[in-house]
Amino acid sequence: MGVHVIKMPDIGEGIAEVELVAWRVKPGDTVAEDQVLADVMTDKATVEVPSPVVGTVIALGGEIGQVMAVGSELIRIEVEGAGNVRAAPAAPAGAAVRSAAPAPVVAAPPPPPPRETARVPVAQATRRPGDKPVTSPAVRRRAWDLGIELQFVSGSGPDGRITHEDLDAYAARAPGAQPSNAGMRYAERNDEAAIPVIGLRRKIAQKMQESKRRIPHFTYVEEIDVTELETLRARLNAQWGAERGRVTLLPLLVRAIVLAVREFPQINARFDDDAGIVTRHGAVHIGIATQTDGGLMVPVLRHAEARDLWSAAAEITRLADAARAAKAAREELSGSTITITSLGALGGIVTTPVINHPEVAIVGVNRIVERPMMRGGAVVPRLIMNLSSSFDHRVVDGVHAAEFVQALRGLLECPATLFVE
């Protein structure tokens, strides 16, 4: 038997180090050829590291969240044959023999558990946040009388059902719980949880900090009447949705941006502030800010200027699905020239979007609301949406930003102009 050492591979693009974000194996596991061993993250994407050999894992070479240099030892695998680690030379006759200590490579320890004070060691529920506790009416009534929130009680019954015994165990550990008629309905909580900022969340934090540190933002908000736009969208979906796919607001906004940046090319640009060069792009590569389970990602709709509504809609859906499944390729997560961000129904009235450095503009979509508006001397219901757009004040003047947003407003409020060249 021999030992095969797998080193951190060269991901390409001049990357010198990556962050280890997940182990897919542990010491003692048998691995097959091409089986994924670990996930590592570059500045742009998560990359899977496969095994080139068949064997048994001996040791792991890093901890989750550790930044590792390309070429450093990632994992050791015991294999049939000699492996790729040269054996130590034999000691000369008569010499004292000392066993060589193996390289100090250890399995990644689990993250520390949440810290809790001794005063109220409240048990943590095993259900996911937002799940409703399952129990009987009698247990629920007794919990009310004891002043216990069932959300924080772990259930030992079938499917996590909370029993009277679970209440007794919880009450014994939480002396702050008292009957509701004693003036206190809820148990005190003093637990804490230290959450490591690693992986995608670390990249987001670094990216946002860099953007705010380097870019002097200013935000311009304008009200858009999207009544006619929504009428058009409903008509398109009714007539063509089954055949071509449904169109959301985003492809229509993409089309408006494509037309508006023709008049304002300084908006569709990237600023290399180290070199002092602004590059204005003819191609319109639009970043689509997408929320995933791991955090915010920005896949790129490439050459939006060459796409019709349905092509743009289909590609936006594909990119969003790939990002949420952590399957987006590195080239799909870089190279945008302007970004759209939207929180959908949670969009609020106004937002202050952070520019996707090194771009110089980002367009934020707020939620659509029905409001009474004056039209022709009469009060009529209209669908209103705010656009909250941020700009890099070093290279975009306030008047040009306002004119750009007004151009978007004109296109969206008269949607026929979206299709007139």
C-alpha cells in the first residue's frame, strides 16, 4: 500500500489561493476515481475538487474556512501500489532508528457549539426556523400556563412531537419560566451562537466592503407608472406564455436599459480606479443579483443587446436556477457591465443599492403598488413602482444619472417604445 497526496489544484485565471468551504469526505472513507473530495471557493465561484485515484482517506489537510495556497497539501489517500509520496530512505546498519512523525495534517474539527450561560441552559429546537411546533392541545395549554414558548422546546415524540415529558425537561433547565398568572409568560434566553463568516458569505462581505470603500455612491429614486407595462406583460403571457415562456418585469427592464445606455454610454462602463481608466462597453452584460441559500450571487446575462424578451427571460431563469443550485460556472458570474437588483414583493418603497465594483451603476427595482393618481382631472388607480439606482459619483455626474433614469422612465411608461429602433 502507498500514500497518494492530492494538492490544491491550480484553478486558473492567476488565482494563488482559495478558501476551503466544504469537505465531502472524512478520514476512513473509501473514495472512487472522480469522486468529489472538497469544495473550494475563488473570488468568483465554488469549484469541486475530484479525486484522481481510488483509495481510503487518511487525513484532511485543512479546516473549513481556511484560505489555502495553490499547491498546498489538500488530502492524503491510501492507495494500492506505491502512491506518489517517496518513502523515507532506510537507516544504515547499526544506526538508531527513529520513526518519522507523519505530517501534522488533521481532520477538520467540527465548529464550536453555540455558547450558553449556566444560568438558563435553554434547549434548542431541532426543527427548522419557521416550522410550527407539533404537539397536542393539552401540551400546548400546559406550555401556556408554564410560560414556555414551544418554538424553543425540542420534541422527543414521533416526527418531533412535543410531549409532557419534554415540557418537564425544558422547565427543569429553564427556571425563568413561570406560570402566566405570575406575570411572566416567556422563559429568559441567554444563549449565543458564534457564526463563522466563511465561504460565499465571506466573499460577499469582502465585495461589499470593497465597493463601499472605493466608490462614492449616490442614489437617485424615481417613481414609474407601470400600468401600461403590466398590461402589455399580461397580454404577452396570455398569448405566448405557454409557447415561449412567461415574461416577468426583468426582461422588460433589461430591454429599457439596453436602449437607454445607447444615449448614456458612460453608465454602461467599468472603472479601473487603480489605472485611472473608464472603459465604456458596447456590449451590455447585465448582472442579475440573485438571492441563494448561501447568500447573494450575481450571474451575468451576456449580450442583452442581442436578445428578445423571451430569450432574455429564459436566460435569466436559467442563470438564477444555476446560481441557487450552486452550479453556475465561473464565467457566468463575472464580466457584467451594469447590474439589476430586485427584492420582488419585498422590494419596499426605496432601497440604496450597493454598486457591483468595478461597475459604475446599479438599477434597483422596488415593489409595485396600486395607488390613486390624477389623470386628466380624475382620480384613477395606477400601478406605481420606484426605481432606486446608485451611481459612482467619480465618473457619473448627477445630471447624467438623472437623465438616464428619466430615459428608463419614458421607455417603461410607454412600452411600445421598447420595440422601436
